[in-house]
Amino acid sequence: MKKLLIPFFLLFVLMISACSSGATEKENNSTTDKNKSGTITYESENGPIEVPADPQRVVVLSSFAGNVMALDVNLVGVDSWSKMNPRFNDKLKDVEEVSDESLEKIIELEPDLIIGLSNIKNIDKLSEIAPTVTYTYGKVDYLTQHLEIGKLLNKEKEAQAWIDDFKKRAQTAGKDIKAKIGEDTTVSVIENFDKQLYVFGDNWGRGTEILYQEMKLKMPEKVKEMALKDGYYALSLEVLPEFAGDYVIFSKNQDTDNSFQKTETYKNIPAVKNNQLFEVNAKEFYFNDPITLDFQLDYFMKSFLGN
């Protein structure tokens, strides 16, 4: 797939995905050192930075709102994609929507820590407002990313405990699902975004990390061939059947054109005909933070196992 054909989508996924490239923990050398001044020194990818030992007013500019909420740290500002996630409504109802360009609003929020992706704008200006820590998209895997945020927030033990428990639950569910649907049964994840169909690899949110990395379910060969390297692949309706697994997770955007579902090509896909296509709300499924991952895992267990 030519990435140049979908620059807007790539920008979008970089802003909201909590996806990861499957890098190992060996790539992560970060450590956190406590000192006596109410701060800790966090070893970020850009070097050591002094941050609050107990942050009270955190602003997240991209991707990581769910990670911060899962560790029970207070948010005062978040990005627009987090704000529109229905799963976050209750916790974010009183939290301001901000961006890397709304500097005045961020100043008014008086944050003591700012978190974002490394491609955000105005990092120098943001750093003057509060300690600002950024992460390069895909540099570490999705669980290591949560552990890093745990270190940053001085909650490494809590983050590691969740990771250990999640992996155990997801892998057990995977064994149960494979026992029911068969070892060689394939699963694919598709999405319709901005009038374009996409299929996803094993590290691009939408539950892909659970299905492929933890549960070890199989993806169709065509998906493996075209989407595994880049994480996603744009395709036409005509070739969709070639990428559709025995089971399909359809991450559906209700506010875009979904008329392809009325076509004979779509209706004749075996997963559709066999009632083995599961529709999910894309806005709930984009991310791969602990809150979203727990929700996705619960959904997959109910859908595949009837639990």
C-alpha cells in the first residue's frame, strides 16, 4: 500500500493509536529515580526529566488518556479523540479538550505534567508550562508503553500488576476460543474510515493486539501478506472477500458511509452469511490502553464464547 495515498489517515492513527510495532522490552532502558524534593527523575527517550512524584493535574495531548486514568491519576486536559470515546465519557466529562496549539487554555489548566506523542507541536513552549514527556509512536510494544507511563507517574508496580493480570486473562481466553472455533480458524479486523476500507495487522489498536499477540488467533494469509508490516492496509470493496477471515471484527464508524454493507459482495462474505461478523463501535475500539483493552477482551469473550 502506498502510504502517500492516505496521509490524513496516517496522521489520525498516529494521533490516536496506541498501537505498537511489537518492539521488545529490551528496547526500553527507562528507569525512574526518586529524590527528596517531591519529584522523581524519569528517564525519557530524550533524556532525564524531573517530574512530580505525585502528579495532580495531568494534560494528555495524544493517545495516553486511558493509561493515565487506569492508574487513577487526575486529568485536567485531553485530546479530542479521547474526549469523543464513549467509554471515557464519565471520567472525562469535566476534563477540558485541548490540543498542542491551545497553549493559553493549557496555561489556565495549570498542569503539573504534560504527556504526548513525539510528533506534537510546540514542545518547547509546552515545556515552559510544565514538564513535558513525549513518546515516539511504535518505539515499544503496547504493554511496555503502559509500563513506561506507570514509571512516569510513579506507579510502576500498579502498571506491572495490571499487565501481568491482563496477559494471563487474555491468553486463557485465547485458548478457550481456539478450543471452540478451531486452531486454524482465521480472524480479520476491518474498518471503514473516511470512505475507505482498511484491514489491520497485529498492532494497530481495534483489538488486534489481543486477538493476534495474546490469543494467538490466525489472520488470513492475505492480511499477513499486506497488513502485517505497516500495521494496516487500504483495500477496495471488490477485494474485501480475500481479506475476510472466518470471523470478522468490523470496527464501524457510524458517522461515515457504510453503504458497502448493502452490496452483494459484502453480503456474500462467508463470515457475514454465517453470522460470524461482529460489529463494534470504532470510537470505543481505536485505543489500546488498559481501560479499552479490558473492554475489548470482555467483548471478545462474550462474542466468541457466549460468556
